[in-house]
Amino acid sequence: MKDQIKVLVWFKKNANPKYACYCSKVTEEQVIDAVVKHGSKTVQQVNAITGAMKNSNCKENNPMGVCCHKIIQEAINKGLAMK
């Protein structure tokens, strides 16, 4: 059954990679890097650096069937907390 899973769900403990944006294949680590190393503070700034939300087809690509905006914002918050 596990071999039938196409992508790991981002909030699972051992998900690797841990996608923040499934459509553009942007990981939580890349979002945090955009915050910590490049000074991004908004979803728009992160998107410009990482390419997140560029190829949006969330209903099909995201296992939750919703836009990744909230997931990206949560990753930004993690990055801001690290600064």
C-alpha cells in the first residue's frame, strides 16, 4: 500500500523531501533558506526566489487538494523564528 503513494504529505514527520509547494517542487527547506539567507518576509518574495506557486495545479498535485499559500507562510514563519 505504501508503494502506491505518489508523494509524501508535507506534514508527515519523516517526509523527504518535505514539499511546501507540490506543483513547483519547492521544499520547506528552500523556503526557509529564502527567508534566512535572502531576507524574504512574504510569500511573494519567497515565490520570486524559489519559483513556488509558479506552476499551480494544486487540486491535482497537492495531496490536500488546496493551494500551498498557507504551507509556504508556515515555512516562512519557521525561517523568521530562526533569524
